[in-house]
Amino acid sequence: MSADANNSVMTVMAAEPNNPHARNLTISLIERARTHPDTQALLLPGLTLNYQELDRLVWRFALRLHDQGLNAGDVLGLAFSSQLALVLTLLGAIRLGATAFSIPLKAAVVQQQDMVEQAQVTMVATDQSEPFGTWLRAPVTRVDATWNLAPLPTDTLFLLARNPEAPWLLMTGSGSTGEPKLIPLTHGQSQARAKDETAALQLTSSDRIGSLSPFDFAASKCRLHEAFLAGASISLQAWNPTDPIGHIQRQGLSVVYATVFHAEALLKRCVAGAGPALPSVRVLELTSSTVSMELRQRIRHALTPNLHVLYGINEAGPVSIAYPSEAFAIPGTVGKPLPGLLVQVVDEREQPVQPGTIGLIRIRSPGLVLGYRGNPAATDRCFKDGWFTPGDLGRFMADGSLIYCGRADHMMIMNGINIYPAEIEQVLSTHPDVHDVAAMPVRHPVHQDVPVCAVALYPGARSSEADLLEWARGRLGPRGPRRVVIVESIPRNHDGKLVRAELRDRIERRLREPINR
């Protein structure tokens, strides 16, 4: 884009001071390209793009998508193996005011068709060769290296949707119910979330950011805007399964976003007794699942003492962060709510409960979406009077710290007593022999939900099931498990979330055996 056109964008932006959060997210990239053109923006093995180079490529991709027929308000399906091609196509679509929706390459054909139909995808962009996508109910455009060479007209401002009305992203979510939901995220909502996260982590232009999840994931897409807002650089391939620690070190990453899955994989590569393996990482943020105290301590000793535990939700963005001083001191804490967010713990009458009492978490924030696309029943159930209730249980401590207590639909009721899986898991995770733990109910015709806990031990650990049961009962009393079973491993997905059906099968097989003493 020419300097005159760039200055014209600045003029347009200056004329809209009353609506700063509804502006196009890629305008922050345009600003950085103008004020800090030589600052590194995207990091790839063997390739670095500065802000000026990145911005020019985004204009080219926006032009090619426009020429293919993509307009503001259209939904663009993304199906890529190249992270660079995915990100450039994503940013080009956002600049046009279109909505992005990821189509997993590994999904079955029927699943891909259903996703395209549910999201009302207008066009699919992909770097896959023929015949990929021919079965989809939308036109398919192939993205290749020639897109980087597309000539630009003198004035490209006609491509920029300055204040888009359509969301920039459609996220998929189902919670624990399995009911598929589409979550539309607007430019304004994402801007508010990025502002909260950059302030909470004190992101600056000197940071080198890496999300260990690929950019098919919504959270990784959102990291792009946080990086642009801070003027930082972001890695497009932060995860290397064969040498994850060395890869992070070679890239000089200072801020790393990870899941429990990634943390466990990193820990397996650590040398016992060698000290923290990631000394240059000032923030290691874990999210997407419960982070046990046992895992927190292993991260502290083997990876970095700079662990941050995030409680975040697709519908609301980042909600609270436990900084290192809290994360290692308080089991189950996810820290205090971020400034500008309202978080309450309420009872079944939607009345706030006293500190220490477990109840339903509800959230109100500037980054909160307004509901689910095409699902009024789920919207009415979860969104009410400006509050979002995700179905999570929690309790506040006297100092305002939030303790995450798991999903409400996982709560067990035995003989009229409410029993929370997270509470059992937090207690057993403090046992020195316990590597991983998960609690779940076994249905009983009289007692309702009988709590049972599956435990995976460290290699060489000698605790028996009876020992662990005594440990739990001595700390939980009647809310403790009625049986502890030792399993080889706890089944979890890529995000570290429990695969409940598989664990239930393992527990049921073990329950047929006598207690191991």
C-alpha cells in the first residue's frame, strides 16, 4: 500500500473516536506497519516477516479473496496445512470484513459437510490439492505461492471494511454436553479481550509470543491480535513435537501459551535435577483444563517458575489469571477476575453466595458474545440480563481469588450430599505418589452418584488403592471417594480435558476387581 493510502487510513481512523472498539482488527496491523515497519511481526523457521512486509501480504491476500468473490459479511471456511497460508488468508478475510471459520482437515467428510452447512460457509479457501473440498457445499478457492506476488493497485482502501458489522470469527464449542454451538466473535469483543490480556500479562513490543496450539484453534487466532496490539512478534510454529524445549529456546520466546497436554510433553523432555529448562520464558500460561497442584509444582521445578493459570471461556475470553505467587500457593486457584470484568458465584436462585460457598460461576465482560448463532434455546439458557453462565462451579476465597471446582453437570449427589469432582481431584493430586487423577460418579439405584476416583501413579510409586482411599477420606470425610482405582494413565485429549467415556470404561473394568491392598 502506498504511503498516501496509509495516511488516508490514519485520517479515517481519527474521524471515528467515538467507536474505537468496533474498528477492523487489522487496523492495528496497518498502524504498526506505518510506525514500526522494520519490527519483526511473524516468526517462522528460516523466515521472518516484519510489520511492513506482513501488512503488504495481507493487502495482497485481501485483494485475491475479493477477486474470488469474497465480500464483507461472507463466511470463509479455512482448511490449511501451512500455518503461514492460513494466517495470511485469515487476515485478508478479516480486512475485507468477512467471517472466518476453520474446517479441520482431519475431520471426516460427513463432518466437514455438516460444519460447512451449519456455519453457512460462502466460500472455502485451502492449500490442499485436488480433489479436496469437491464434496463441500460451497465453492473452493486454492491458495498457493502466487498469491504473495499479486500486484497491488495504488489505492487499496476500498478493500478495508473499517467498522465491520459481521463477526470476524465463528468458533465452535459444545462444553460438556456434546451439543454443537457456533460462537460469533465480533471485532469489538475481540478488541476488548486483547486489551485485557495484553494488560494482564504486560505484553510489550520486546516480547516474542508463541502459542503451542496451531492456528486452527480460536485461541491461537486471538493471539495474533494481542501481538499486533502490543507490537510484539508471534511465532507461527511454536510447537515442535520432536524437540519442544529446544524449539522454544531457539526462537527466544518470552511468552508461551500452552495446554496441559503441552506441559506434560515438555516435562517428559526435561532432565531430572537440571533446573528450569525455559529460563527465558517470563510467562508460561496454561489454560483449557484443570491444572492440578501437582502439575504446577512440576512445572515450577522443571520448566519455569513463571507459571500463569488462566480461566478463560470461548464465550467470554480471559476471565481470571493466577499469577505465580498465587498459582503455587493455593490449590485450584485461577486467580482474581481481570479488571473490568464482573464475576459472581451464585446459587440456584441466581443470588450471590458467601465466600467459601460453592456455586455457579457467571460472568459479565466487554468481550462477552451476545449468544450462539442459530441456537436460541442454548442462548436463552446460558445468557441472561447481560450475564453468561457457562455451567462451571467455583467459590471465592476471602481475598477475592476464584477457586475452580469443575463443571456443574459433573457434580455428584450422593445421599443428598453435593460432591464436587474437582475437590476430590485437588486433594488426591497433593499425594506425593499421584501423577494424574480424575473423579467421576458410578450410578447406584439407592445412593445416586457414588464417587469413584481414578489415579495414575509415578513410576516406582508403591501406594496402594487402600492407602490413597485413606488419604482422601482423611481430608474430605463424607465428600471423599468411596473407591480409588489405580490405572496406567488418565485418558485426555489434546487440550488436557478428560475423555470421560474412555475413563468410565477403565473404571468399570477395575471395579470388578477387589481393592488392591
